Amino acid sequence: MKILASAYAFNPSGSLQLHPGEDIVGWKLVEQLNRFHEVWVITHSYNKEAVEKALVRGELQNVHVLFIHLPFDLRKFFYKIEIGQRVYYYLWQVAAWLKAKKLHKAVRFDVVHHITFNNDWIPSVMGAMLPVPFIWGPVGGGQRTPKSFMEGYSFSGKLADGIRLFGQWIGRHLLITRKRCVKRARAILVCNQETKEKIPIKHRNKVQYFPVNGISTEDLAAEVKKRLSHEAFQIITAGRLIHWKNFGEAVKAFALFSQKHQDSCFNIIGEGPEVPRLKKLVEEFHIQQKVNFFSWIPRKELFQKMTESHVFLFPSLREGGGAVVVESMACGTPVICLDNAGPGFHTQEKWGIKIKPLNPDYIVNEMAAALERLHEDENFRHGLGQASRRRAEEYYVWDRLGEKLKTIYDQAGIGQEPKAKVKRRSRESGKPG
């Protein structure tokens, strides 16, 4: 088939300054579609250099890539605030659709698949408007910050979340393209329960769970180690250091845990506007000697640090996917996370510990208690690690996700003539239907 993929984020190396996880997802899912079909990709021009180098190396065959950007370097202007990024993205989609409209006349696509930067409240313009079958997802966007945590946000954090909620309402209730997306989609792939609940009930029969994260066979190359309790107890976390990732509560939980375990350490990997506040918290709890801050590091090095750690602690409040959770599972490192959105979807009690996001004090105490349990019960911790590794191998390997995507296409009748038309033609020709 001829597939048109809308992939604003599509980059084999990931763009650290923008959205590295989303970039790699776009690249990997196109790679999987390319196993079975010819693919055209419309992506943003920021990916151009890395993509063209990869194509020269022959990393993708039978893939055609078109780069689109808005004029006057509007991305720098809109990217100053989070909601501005969403506005810019929607405008980019309109420009991409105009290009796709002309391209479709020449190519005649069998399906349009909107792959990256999928939110249920920021619809796919291509999916809504192009007269071809449509696959939407993996889609997130249904997750939101629990109200009990809003009080701890700064004014700017509260404002950002308030604007996001307003944008969600507009997208779900006023945008015609959103209604057309939901109606026209042959399949809607969602990455968490909260997003499924935002799809109108009459269309939920088209919804399937599909992760927005995956791992390669190379990621599984390292052998799972049994981290011993008599070793210095290492806790790790990683991600963009922004307000809704909630890393401040992780620092507080570690401070509580480390009162009893002086040889423990907490490694925080990432960059973002929360760094000064987090460092101030570390000083207030007098744990400067136990907490280490690292800037972005290469993915291979991150995996190494995860493999060496006893626990991965991830308290994000509204994470749509949570790639680092899946990566930690691949390393055989038990995860402690909140029972919501992407991390809650990835983590089950057989291979991790989930905490209900009731209020900040509750999760701090529960995270500290979970760390204590994993520290004291070596067999329990090692069992969770082995189970999380098995889960990663069985469900999240990219080739397995590619096979699942192929099955979804088949079930949705993509590339197949509708049965009703076959029967009608059979009757018209006088042959049995």
C-alpha cells in the first residue's frame, strides 16, 4: 500500500532541545510501516539534517520524506510557552495538509496515518480532510494534573495548566476537525486509559491500546544484574525537569528514605526550568552529598546508569507515554510511579509499584515506603526487575509493535475493498455474493 504518515516529530537521533522521545517514536513507527508498505512522510524541517543523513546511510528504504515549516521562523516565537507549541503545531498541520492534498492527487494514497504529536484535543487535519481511510495514533492528551497537586504549583505552573485545560475544552467541543477525526478514523490507538475516556462512547469500539514507546533488541543486550542490598543503594530518575513532572516530591521522598539509609544516593538526569527549585530543596533537606544532577546524556549511557541502579523513581503527574519507564523495564530496574496516565498504563504490580496520586503528602510517604520495601527485600526487588524485563521483551520491542500495527490495519480493512461493495457488484453481475 501507499501510506501517508503525518509525523511532525520524526528524527532517528532525537532532538534533545525539543522532544527526543517523540522524535524516536516517529522514526521507529515509520520504520515498522516501511517493513510492509511504501511510505511518504510529512515532517517538520527541524528534522531535515538528521533524516537526510540517515537516508544516505540507507537506514530507510522506499520512504519519501517531505519537510514543512511555517514562514518567518514562527516556531521560535510560539515555542516560548507550552500552549504556544500546540498553537504552532496546529498551524503547521494546516500547512502540511495543503501539501498532502496536492500530493494525494499525484500518488493516490491508500491510507493516512497520523503518528506523532497526537493529542485527542488537537486533531489531525490530514485525517479529518483527506478523502482516504484514516488511522489515528498512538494518541494521548486525556491525562491531566490531579486537582490536589495544583496548590503546589507556582503561579506560572497554575497558569500553564489552566490554559491547557481551556485549550482542551476548545479542541474537544469547538473544532470540527476533531469531530471529523473521531468519526472518520478506522482505528484510534490510545496510549492510556484517560485518553480512551475522552473518545465519545459511540466511537470507542474503534479504540485500541497502543504504547507510544518502544525498545529495540539492542536495548535488551545487557544482562539483568542482581543489585545487592549491601551495595550503596542507587535510585535514579530522568526526564525534562518541568513542573508537572513532579520531581520535587521525588526529592522529598528520597530525603525521608535516606534518613535511615545514609549510603543511598539519588541521580537526577535531565534539564529544565525546575533545576534551581530542585537544588534548593536538596539544600533544605541537607542531602547535597547524596543527590547528583546530570544534564542530558546519550541514550546508551542512560541505559547503563539504569542497569546499575536499584530503583527507577518517576512521579510524573500527567505523562502521556513515559518512555523512560519502558526503558527502565528493559534494563530490569523496578519502577515506582504514580497510578495514572502512561506510567500507570505501563506498570503493573507484577513488575513495579504504583501509587495513587491522592495528594502530595500521601505520595511522598508512599514513595519513601516503597523505596524502603525494595531496599529491605532483595528477592522481591529482583523478582520485579526480572518480570519488568520479560514484559519489555514480550510487549515493547519495536518489531512486535510493528506486527501489532499490521494486525490493526488488517482488522480495520485498510487496503481492502469494503465487503458491501463486493457483494453489490456480485449481485449486479449475476454471480453469487
